[in-house]
Amino acid sequence: MATLRLGDEAPNFTAQTTEGEINFHEWLGDSWGVLFSHPADYTPVCTTELGTVSKYTEEFNKRNTKVMALSVDGLASHKDWIKDINETQATTVNFPIIADEDRKVSGLYDMIHPNADSKHTVRSVFVIGDDKKIKLTITYPASTGRNFDELLRVIDSLQLTQYHSVATPANWNNGDDCVIAPSISSEDAKTKFPKGFKELKPYLRMTPQPNLN
Ligand code: BEZ
């Protein structure tokens, strides 16, 4: 399987999950999606990650984004481990976890990096847009737990820039000023950005975030 790149269609699959058999594209429907893998059940970092994601349900819902996890362990193991996650992280895991024992989905998404670990998935993250296209990929090693605030921040940027002619600068957070896309002339920017803009250089123009009142 070739590496998946930004703009590619997210491969569809049908998989066994802790919430029953799921067809990925049907499950996504019109939502955005996050598909993320972790190396193994009953491991400490993964336990904190899945607990954290379940606590962020409201944040993902606000962004019309569904979340699905994956590891190559089996269903019985996932279901038993969820009890530990719920207990130790004081939460209730409320998203499906794929039991990818035959490594079908990990293969499709290139989640096994043999020079890091020949048998287990690394910490891959795919953000999938409401058009089923891949909008973001990030890969972390097993030893580093992910920053899910960063994931929400990127989804905010992806959703903003999909509908407005802006891009988001370094360390941007929702509510901060944005940069005007280089494709927009300063003449057009006057009508497109009624809140105004500051031209620091002809190619560097800052405007208040357009989708806020
Ligand atoms: C963990 O989730 O804690 C973990 C998994 C694999 C290797 C190292 C840490």
C-alpha cells in the first residue's frame, strides 16, 4: 500500500469494533473523522490517551467530528481493557476501537512502521474531512503520548480555512488573527474581510478571524 497523502481519499473498510461491525465511510456520514492507532492494549500511555479522548467528546462533537481508535489486539482484550481505562481515567470510553488482528486496516493506513516495531501499530493520526479526504496525518512513536489539544486546534484551523480565504499562522489558536490567503488581492480583501486587515508586507496581511462575531 502506498503511503497516504494529504488530499487522498481515506480508504474505506469494514471492521470489527467495540461498537460492532462498522463500515468506515457509512459511519462517518457527513461528519469529519479522526482515525488514530495505538500500539497495544493494557499499556500505560495508551490508557491515558484513550481516557483523554473520551473526555474530549463534547469538543469533538462541537466540531462535528467522530473519533475511532485502532490497535491490533482483539475485541475481548479491548472490551476488558476499556474497564481499566474507565476506572483509572475516571471516564467512559464512548467511541469505537477497531480490533485489527488481521492488520487489514493498519495495512491500508500504513500504521505499522517495521523499523520501529514489526508487529504493532505506531501512534498514527488521520484527520478526515467531510468530503472523506485526508486533511492531516501525524505520526508519533510509541513512547510519546499525543497532545489532543493540538489535534482540536488543527481541526479548528482545517475547518476555518476550508470555508474562508485565510490560513492560520504559527501557534494560532481559535479566536486569534489569521493571515489572508496569498491568492486574494488586497483589493479583493477589502470586500472579503469587512473587519479590515493590516498589511505588514504585501504578502503578509493579518485579519481578525472571519467566522467570529
Ligand atoms: C504505552 O502505551 O505506554 C506504550 C506502548 C508501547 C511502547 C511503549 C509505551
